[in-house]
Amino acid sequence: YRDAGREVIDVLCQFSDCVERASVDEAYLDITRAVEKRLKEITEVQPSQLANTFVVGYSEAEDNDEEMRKQGIESWLSYIREMQDLVQMRLAVGAVLIEEIREAVYKQTSFRCSAGIAHNKVC
């Protein structure tokens, strides 16, 4: 189990130079630099980039309905575009990066993982 945890951490380190291990199977990543870099490259996040993302507050938390999840993503991204909310845009770009990180973990280790994003690790 520890060896598997190290494999995952090795993948996470490819995406951030600030990875704090919280336990054998948990870690915090500071992806601020990666988000800021990506913000210079893209102007809008597409729903297709968030295929496995759930946004709290934009769909029913108790419902595991895929259509509701997609509607929540679209609603959130519409809000970001309409309000030109840079804070939420950073979170959206962070969500895109997390999708990429989770895919890399799976491809390189064959392990599935979950991930959450927030403004800081306390949220």
C-alpha cells in the first residue's frame, strides 16, 4: 500500500512542485502556478473538459444523476462567463487540471483516485 502511495505521489509531483503528503493515500497539491500558466493559454473552459467534475451548489448533492451533473457544470460555466468571475475561472481551470492529473494517475499507475479543489487546503 505504501509503495502504491509513492507511485501516485510521483505522478502528482509531475504537476506541482508543492505536494504535501497528508497520509499514505492523501496529499495536498498547490496548483496555483499551473492554473495561472493555463489561464494565459485559454479564455474559456468547456463542459467537455470537466467530464468527471461535480460542482457543489450547482446541482443536487444527494442526486447522482449524470444529466443533473452536466447541467450543473453548464450553469457554473455560464455564471463564470456572464460575471467574468476570475476567482471562479481559476477554480474551473483548476478543475481541468485535476481532470488531467487524475487521468495521468490512472494511465501511469492503473489506480483510480478522487480529488477536490478549493481556494486553499482548509476549505
